[in-house]
Amino acid sequence: MSSFYTRTGDDGNTGLLGKGRLPKFDLRMETLGAIDEATAILGIARSLTKDHDNKELLLHVQRDLYGLMSEVAASKEEANRFRVICADSIRWLEEQIDAIAQLTGTPHEFIVPGDCVQAAFLDQARTVVRRAERRLAELLQRGAIENHELLSYLNRLSSLCFVIELREIQLAGIEQPTLAKDS
Amino acid sequence: MNPTDPQELVFLRTALTELPDYLLSSVLFWPLSGPFTGDLTRLTLGNFLLVLIRLKATETASQYSPELLSIQNQVVQLKNKEPGLWRRKAGQEFHARIQMWKNSLIEMMNDPGQCSAEFRHAVRWRVILELLKEELYPETATADLEVLQHLDDMLRRLCNPGQFLWASDLEASFPSNRFWFLYMNI
């Protein structure tokens, strides 16, 4: 049998890291799916950006998300063993946000995405991270996971996606992002 | 905090190779590539110093001791070579950790039910602050040192003396006169 498929999920269930199986429509699977989707879109943005610092940064984030997914996919008893997101990871994101915001400034109005392709993908990633954050918040509330730092991480990550989007627009030579209001 | 594990030595090895670049960079919570989990996914001076002292405490007589001594010597050399960078970084981390510790204490005060478990984890930051205190330029950290004093007063009001919080084989390296907060219970 090919190692690209296992047939074990054909009954509509999927395994946790640790003991237990869940339906594929379970909230935990929805959360994992959203994080997976965000990682993929960040990959598109990484492949498109020409800026070395942004490339590196996005790769770090993708690796963090890979670790974050392991923790979310782990059973409650096993979660600690897979924990890679801690308070320092969140502080690192905040550092990156502050450093990039110093270069870009902060727009005082809402913007519409689409000024350049990599920035548009970063905006899409931001919205998917937000969705993952909403799903994770529900998991936390239900007590299915316990590490609140995962939620903080996703929250800061959506802000990071936004400032990198601004930076990409700036690097593309566009003077200012297109504003949502038609003035 | 759990007893030391093999990951801590791997952390030190990896971190040591990245320390010179780390000192030169503007990043404070430096991502480390490797199989690290828990609180060891980022290099900071505080994390590095904490792991070093923890490993030295538990492994003095083991096969790792010569390696640890070598790591410690390399750290001293680096510190002597770049004292300004070292102290500046220590001061920056001290400032950041003060905020983390402060937020954590406020949360504990607001949610007494979760206090005990939260304290056992967060006290790690107070230990790091203690270690960093020795590394920074005190004259540039006056305000932060004052904040720490206030937070310590707050903690003393919140806690009672108790057993050493970490594994007993670490106790000798964290004496109660200096690391009094490791001998407290909420």
C-alpha cells in the first residue's frame, strides 16, 4: 500500500496523537484544518516575497504552526509532550510586529487587500488565522485543550500577517495601501 | 518545573553556536531550529543561564560535566569579548521578563483558583530575572529593579513559605536566601 494513504480514516474518523479517534467533522479537526490552511497560504506568500527577512520570518511562523498543530492534535494527556508554543514564542511575535510596524507605520483606516499578490495572500492568511483562533477559543472553552498561549499565539500571528502585508505593499513601491473608504 | 531532561543539554549546545549572532541581533526571543519543546524553543540569555545552572546542579558528577564546563568557559569568553552586547541584551530581557512576571502575578491575584499551578510554571520567570540581575548594567535598569521590588513585595503577601518547588536535586543550586520565591506556596 502506498505511504500516501492509510485507509484508516475511511470510516469518517481520524486518530489523535495519543489514544483516541475523532470524527473528521469534530471541532478539533476543524481547528487543525484552519491552521493547516493558514500554513499553506503563508507558504504561497513566502514563495512570492522577494524580501529575505520576510521569507525567514514566514518560515519560522510555518514551523511554529507545525508544532502548534501537533499540540492541538494531541490527546489531553499527551499535549504537554508536544508543546512548542510558550510565552516566549508570543513575545517573539510581538517583537516582530513592533519592528515591522516601525518601518511601515500604522494605517488609520481600514484597507482593502489586493495591492500586490504576496500582500493579498498575507491578507488571506490573516483571515484564516482568525478563523483558527475562533475555533481554538471554542476548544479551550470546552476544555478540550488547556494551553491558553496557543490562542495568544494565533491572535498575534494575525497581527503579524497584517504588518507583513503592509511591508510587502511598501516593498512593492506602492506609496500607501488602498483604503476601504473611497475618499 | 520537571527535572532536567536530555533536551536541555541539546538546547545549550545549539544555543551556544547561535549566541554570537544572537548578541549582535535586535531579536530578543531568538527562534532555535531543532526538536525543542516546552519553554526551550527560543534562545534568550535568561533561558540559557537557567538551563546551564540546572544542568550543572544535576550533572556535576556525570559524563556531561566536562562538556558543561567547556560550555561555561566559552560563555565566559564570549561575555568578556562582548561585555557591552551581553549586558545590553540582559537588560532588554530583564525589561521584557518583568512585564511577563507582572502580568502573571496580576492574573494569579485575579484567579486564585488557578494560582498554584500557574505559580509553579511562572516562577521560572522570577528565577530568570534573578539570574539576569547579575548580568545587566544596574544603572540602566533602575526603574525595572524598582518594579521588581514592588512585585516581590506583592508576592510575599500572596505566598507562604513552603517546600522547594522543583526537583530536589536542583535545590543546592538554588539556595533559599537568593531564590526565596522557589520556596513559596500560594
